[in-house]
Amino acid sequence: MTPLVIAIDGPAAAGKGTLARRIAAHLGLPYLDTGLLYRAVGRRVLDRGADPRDAAIAEAEARALDPADLDRPDLRGPQADHAASAVAAIPAVRAALLEFQRSFGRARGAVLDGRDIGTVVFPEAAVKLFVTASPEERARRRFLELRGRGIAADPDQVLAEIRDRDAQDANRPVAPLKPAPDAIVIDTTALDADAAFAVALAEIGQRLAGR
Ligand code: CDP
């Protein structure tokens, strides 16, 4: 039997990570936050004092990525967000990270969250969720998350950065952010984490019953 893969895609701060982690724990599946891969590559490029838009350097750093890089403490925050989104627009970086993601999912099944899991990485995934929320609500959540981590932020600036990254992720020619045609779209604007989890579980149950 093919191992169960659940793909969860959506824009920044839509609540994918929280949801994906809970679904994985509930179903006893491994979980991979694929955004961390792009974040770690972005960080490695910044460590070299290079521009994250530099395709040759970013590709070299993606190929040299060490799983320990995913545990770095500096993968979140505006600079890391921006560097991740910049390296993620480079086709050779995406190609270098593809096999890692596929092997992870194929080994024992998995829940993976990102931008292109249902469209590119696992187009054959048994269940695809596209988790979204209004930009204002996502900015509010990111602001609270930053504040919770003791990082001072300006709410308007957070909203502007979310909008920028949405545009950069959705308009890039390679693996742009968009729902797979067979994805179940879950709008969490008016849902808290528990309500989003309940909706997702019900949808997953229906999808799996129809397999
Ligand atoms: O947590 P947040 O939604 O802010 O970001 P993330 O999921 O960690 O992703 C960071 C950046 O990596 C995104 O802005 C995308 O540009 C990129 N990314 C991607 O292109 N493909 C993925 N599968 C995951 C992330």
C-alpha cells in the first residue's frame, strides 16, 4: 500500500503549521514543515554575506543543506521570511530540495506543509488541503506570534510584509502558490485553531472514506 501523504498548502501565517502538526500527531504520521528548508537555505546564503536572489550561490547552499540547519534558532523573523521567499523563487533551489521532500513522504507517509506540496511535490497525495485566511487576519496572527516571542513589530509593517510575500509567492513562474484543482480549501479567517482542526479532520475523513 502507498503510504498516506497529506499535503497542506497556503499563504503565510494562515495557520498551516499548527494544523499540520495536529493532524500528524492525530494520525501518527511524521510531519515536515517544508518552509524550514527554504528558510535554512536563505540563512546559509545570508551567512555568506550574499544576496538571496543570487541563483548560483543559493543553489550551492541548497545542495549543501544539512538537516541540522533546520534546527537553527534564527529561521523566523522578517529577514529570514524575506530571504526564504527570495531563494524559493529560484528553480534550481526548488529542484535541489524536491528529492528530500519526496523521500521524507515516501518513507512512512507524512503530513507536509508548504506552498507547492499538492501541486508539485506530491500531486498524487491522498488528501490536499489549502488553508487560507484574509491578509488582515494573517497579519494579526503573525503580529501576536512575534509579540509572544518578544519581538517588537509594527502591525502595519507586518501586514505590508505579508502582502509582499503573498505577491512574491503567488506570482513567481516556478511552483507559484495556488490551490491544486482537487484541494479542499479551508478559510480560517473566522476559525480558531480548534475549529480549523475539526473542519480539517472531517474533510480528511471524507476524502479517505472515498479512496
Ligand atoms: O510560516 P510562513 O507561512 O510565514 O512561511 P513558511 O511556510 O515557513 O515559508 C517561508 C517561505 O518559503 C515562503 O514565503 C515561500 O516563499 C517559501 N516556500 C516555498 O516556496 N515552498 C514551500 N513548499 C514552502 C515554503
